[in-house]
Amino acid sequence: MKKKRPSLQDVADQVGVTKMTVSRFLRDPEQVSAPLRSKIAQAVETLGYIPNKAPDLLSNATSHSIGVLLPSLTNQVFAEVIRGIETVADRHGYQTMLAHYGYLPKKEEERLTFLLSYNIDGVILAERTHTERTLKMLKTAGIPVVELMDSVSPCLDIAVGIDNFEASRQMTAVMIARGCRHVVYLGARQDERTIIRLQGYEQAMYDAGLEPKNIMTPMSSSYSLGAKLLHECKQKYPETDGLFCTNDDLAIGVIFECQRLGIKIPEELAIAGFHGHDVGQVMTPKLASVLTPRELMGRKAAEVLLAKMTGNKLSQTSFDVGFDLLLGESI
């Protein structure tokens, strides 16, 4: 059962004003005096008040909907996750409310405020890094929370994903076993999962007595960025004989640029990606990549979320959906 959320009346009682005054403040803070604005804002923050777009009588009822917050709606990874979530949600008669925040924690906070205002019964998040207000709102809402994409990192409630560290360690180890001695890691955006994959790569290099090296950028992944990073790598580490990329977008961009430059793959340069997108499996050479079961991840996330929403006790808080190594033709 959902926790009873702080109401408009609770905020009003704490400040010693009427509900109407608090309501005016929430619509337009300029409608109340400056000293009162400060007091109401403080009460809203302290109580963790979440605006409610449903009628007061329904404020603690179930909405039969789940919220899904994703950093990207164009990334194929998340498109497949959504498909998995909706397959399960639809089967159980739940609506899926999607929100996109472009990898920005503050924007995630704003989107979550909006979703919670519609009294969602549970929420699926794609990141582990949240603002303090996001954490407070989730605690106040008292609804089940599933965090996706990684099964190892500490989670707020429930985690569904893969072991990014081990996946990267294994792929790097295969590249080394096939003769690479100067493998460089290419990373973009530098989000938490990119860093975890870097650490897995580094572990494989250390295990083999080799020196880890990387080219990292805060820019968003793309084919063209992969081409750009290849040139940076050739300039900084001319001895490079292998590239492990944080995702397939970078890896495919590297392959296209190698073909343009006449660099033979894998004879002169071995290349591996991450996620196992379909495009990488139909190109020449076929891309070596870590296959992540994104649709399965979405289905599992929805299943455990719905189980907890309906009062079932889960035997664990972390669910690993596994991965496969697609060795392709590029390493």
C-alpha cells in the first residue's frame, strides 16, 4: 500500500496559513509576500510535498500506471527496454507514462515531480545518480523503485541489469588472448556505466600485465564521434592494436573510419563494442560486441515492479539478466 503523502493542508498547518495561500504560492510565488514565500518553500521542502494533479479524494488511490524515466528516447538500447516494459505492463492492465531527461539529473528531478503528481504506482529509472530532491520525493512517495542497466551498483530499492564490469573485463580478456597488447578504451559521456566498463577493461589489462590507456570525452556517443576518437587515439597512442569502445555507436564509427583510411580490421586494429546492436551484426566485418538483453531487462523490471506494487515480497533486490559475448569478425 502507498504511504500517505503530505497534503496541501499539511503544508498549510506547518506554516500557519490557509490551503488557499499555499495553493496561490504553488501557482505563482509572487502572489504571496516575500517572508511567507520563504516559509512555505521551506515547509514544502521539509515535508517533501509533491503536487497532486488527481482530485484529493483519489490522492492515495492506485492510478494503475507506472512511470518510466529514460535518459534518451532515440537510443536503441532504451527503445528495446521500453518494449519489454510495455509488454508486461499492458498484459497486467497498467499504463506506462514515459519521461525523457537527456542524462541531466536536475531534469530527471523535474520529470519525476511531474510523474508523481499523477499518482503513479511505481517507477522505473535508468540511472543510479539522482539529486537530493529526487531521493526525497521517492522516499516521500513510498512507491516501489526499479533502477535499470546495472545489477551490481548500489540501488535505492530494486536493481535489474547486467554486470557491466565483468562484461567489459571478459571482452578485453578475449582481445588480449587473441594477441592484442595495446588495447585502448574509448569512452563517451562519462556516465556511471561508462566508468564501470572502463574499470572492467582496466582489470583485464592489469591481469595480463599490460598498461591500460583510454580516450575519454563528455560528448554524446555517435558514429562521427567514434571516427574522431580514432584519430585522437592514433595521435596519442600510435602503438594501439585494439580498441574497446563503451558502446556500438563509437565502435561502428571507428570501423567506418578505418575503412576510409585503409586500416585492416582486425589484422592492424581489433575493435569491440558494447550492446550488440543489430546493425553491427550485419556489417562487414561483423562487429565484436557485448550482447545485452535489453527487452528481457525491460520485462524483468516491469515484472518485479508489479510484484512489489501488488504486495508480493521479493526474495532479492538485485536481478542479473546476464550478457553474451558476440566475437564477430572485428577482433
